[in-house]
Amino acid sequence: MTSTSDQTITMFGADWCRDCIRTKKQLDELGIAYTYVDLVADPAAADVAREISGRTNIPVVVYPDASHHVEPTNADVEAKLRELALI
């Protein structure tokens, strides 16, 4: 999915990760455009996610304001999307 450059959300995740599946489903259901970085298909991207978050946990969701969440709850994601006026 693509979106305007100032509203890009990037999610680092993996298909075996239940939290990743949940967050991806939430973004899809809300109709939020985002870039999904599959850490299984692109293992080197795990280093990028770790640099952003300082942790090895996933998903890592990076927002247009350069803030991020690591293993966010649905409520965390929804609150941030509202703060950014994306929903």
C-alpha cells in the first residue's frame, strides 16, 4: 500500500507473530495505508527495526511523526492514529 509521504506508517513484522497479525488486521480494517516490512522475507530489516526501537520485539510500528510503538495494543495504535488525525 502507498500513501502520501508525510503520512506514511511503516510496520515491521512477521507472519508467525500473533501481535503482528493483530496490528496488521487493525490497520487494514481501519483503512490505514502503511508499508509492511516482512522480516521473514527481508531479515536484514530486523536490524533497522532494532535500531528504531532498541529492542528485538515486534511489531514495530513507525508513525509519520517519527514516533513508534513496539508490540502495541490495539488501543495504543488507535490512540496514536487519532492523535495524528488519521482516523
